[in-house]
Amino acid sequence: GPYGLAEEITQRFVNMAVIITGKPAAEDHFHRLLQSGARDFVVKPVDPASLVESVYRAYEFEKKRTVLLPSKNMEETRVRKAKIISVFSNKGGVGTTTIAVNLAITLAKNFQRRTILWDLDLYHGIVAVATNVVQRRHLTDLLNEIQYMDEELFESYLERHDSGLAVLPAPFTPEFGDFVSAEHVGRILAAARERWDYIIIDNPSFFNEPTIAALRQSDLILVIGSLDLGTIKNIKACLMVMDKLNLSRAKIKLILNTVGREFGIYPKDIETTLKLPVYAT
């Protein structure tokens, strides 16, 4: 009956308020109503004003309960927050953008994850070209509205790819890159985390304030390299900078690109030199 169903719903779904409508038949109606966990009972025939008032009362009660039970609520919110993955190399031309784009599209298309690809290479970003999306809105316009930042405003700046991927492109022209600050990156990521599963960030090949802010907030940093001496030198320098920035080694994963073209250097040589395992090739 309705009481059993109400009890099942309130047990299985946290933050769910149940209102029962009907005619109170049994003598122990109020006792059963309390036991079921339902918030209210609206007598049939239903008066619309009474029903609306009941819904508002139930909503207000749940809102107060959420405030009083922050630990449970925060735990649930954390589960929903997006995982941020930064793709980075301090040497250009090793395939950072290619890996970022393919990773993002794979998550969106093959795994059906709500995924954003953010082109944070503010001066030379080519993600819009690589994904073939038409950029309608300008990132710098978003910065002008940053004080009003929320999920809806942020999402109005995203372009859609055929795979289902959402793309936040770099500014149209390089000079606008100077306007993006570390604080802007923090505000944008905070808004993006609320409704999405993954945020993939394609970074430039140098450490600037926006990039450092993105790396600090990332759950995973994919450092891209290839099998040549110049890249090994650069990755070693890159890891030293990351250590100085107190970025946890646990979240840094080394990805080697173009493996199979033999340059006389092998992944195991790089692992020995850098004291860092190769995560993927």
C-alpha cells in the first residue's frame, strides 16, 4: 500500500520527501503515516492550494535537515563532483592536445560521461580546430561576468561536439590570454565541478599562473613525453618544478607518446632516469 511504498522510498533515497494523497481509511492512519516517514497527507479531493503548501513545507523541512546534517550531505556532494585531469608537457610538439582531445572524446562517447574539455593554452590553443567546433562565445566575455558565475552561466559558454563532449575554447586571439588569472581558473573550475563527471584541461607548454592554478586543482596530471633526450631533460626539469609547487607525485602520471619509433631510448631508460614509472604509452 501507500505507507509501505512511502517507507521504501524514504529509506532508499536520502533527501527525498514523500507526500501521500488519499482518504484516511484506517483508524491507525496517523500512526502508519509517521512510521512510513512520509512528510504529509493531503486529503482527496485535493485542494491545489493545500497541495502546494504541503510541497513547500516538505521542501523547507528537507532544506533545514540538510543544513543540520552537513557531513552526510557533503559526502554525497563530493561523490558527484567532477574529476579534473590536466594534460601537460613543458615541451611543445609531443602530442599534448591530441591526447587531451582523444581522452575527452573517449570519456564522452564511449563511456557516456559528462565531460568538458577546456583549452587552457590561452595563447596558442587549437582545441576548437582539433574538435571542429564553431566558437560562438568568447572566454573573455565570461571573465567580465565572473562575479555572476554559476553553473548556468558557465554552461552557456560551452560548445558541443558530435560525441557529446562540451568544449570551452581558448580566446580567439593570443592577446586576450593575459586577462585570465589564477582566480578566474578557480572560479570556473568550481562552477564546472558541480554538474560534470570529468574536466580535461589542455595546458600550454610552460608554467604560468592559470596553469599552476589548474595543476593544483587537478586530481590527475598526465605529463606527456616522447623517447628523445631533449624530452627527458625537459620532463626532469618539469618534475623539479612540480615538486617545488608541492604537487603530489601520486597524482602525476607519465605518458609516453610515439613509442614504437625507435630512437635508441626505451621506456625503461626513462623510468630509471626520472625515477617515475611510465603510466601508459
